[in-house]
Amino acid sequence: MRTEQRVMRVIALAAGYTLLVQAVLTAVEIVARKVFNHSLQGVDELGGYVLAISASAGFGYAAVTHAHTRVDFVLKHAPIAVRALLHLLAATVLALVSSGMLWFAVKSLRSSLRLGSTATTPLQTPLWIPQGIWVFGLSMFVLVSLVVLLRCIRCLFRRDYQGVENLMQAQSQEQQELRAAGFAAESQERAG
């Protein structure tokens, strides 16, 4: 497992556990409202922050595990050199999209810092806090996307089309499902 995969796995796990805690808080909030007629105040606000932060962490994890949605009906039938170029195109688009997302997030964060913005909720959370974490997650997404892109370019310069294929881990839907279910060895046997 590469360094970026290990780092993104830790970040994704942290985001997942944060979502789990948020789900428990939401359940407690619902019970408290219905049974005790009392609100915990701010659980919904925190839920929005957790969702945005977890999504940004998930983007980077999806990039290193090659879990982003692909339309691969063309890939199956293309020669390996064409597939390598299509993988390069996909990596380039992913890096550009992630960079655009980060640019807008940083712009929002800078505006919040400049204006001293706080949420208009009972918690009055300084917005730079959740936005800063959000920017961190998107920064990791950009970093991972650029690493994937640069590795693709390096393989293409060496005319290592199979290297690009291996790097991008283009797998069939069945192989992806088997791998996700923990049957990676069986999915590799079927691929070969």
C-alpha cells in the first residue's frame, strides 16, 4: 500500500467515525425532542459540517482506491495504448475538477476569515473552523489527484501502457464488487 493510500485511509476512517458519531447524536436529538420535549441545539448544524467535511475526505479516498464512477464501455474494446490515453484524460480531468473545488473552497475560507463570519445559528460557529477542515480535505484530494496524474504521465513517457492500466486499476464491475466484498484474490484470478 502506497503512502497516499495509507494517509487517505486514515482520513477516510476518521471521517467515517465522525459520521457515525453524528448519526448517534442525531438519534439522541430525535429521542430527546419526542420523549423529553428538549432539543440539544446545534446537532443539525454540526451534521451539515460533518457531511461537507466527510465528503471532501471521501473524494481523496475514492481517488486513491479508484472508486470514482467511470463509463468504461469504451475502455473494454479499445487497444491498450488508447486505454492509457483515456486514463490520462480521466486523471487530468480529476485533477482539474479537484483543483477547481479547492480554489472555490479557499476563496470561501478567505472570505470568512476576512469578515469574521459566524453561523447564524444558536452555536454561532466561526465559519473558518469547518471551512478550514473542508479545505484540508479538498487539499488532500488535489494532492492525491496530482500524484495519480503524474504517475500516469511518467508511465506514458516510458510507453508503459500496462503500467498506466495497473495504476488506474481499471476493473470490471464484477471485479470491483468482489474486491469491495473482500474477495480480491478471486477477482484477480478472473481478470487473468
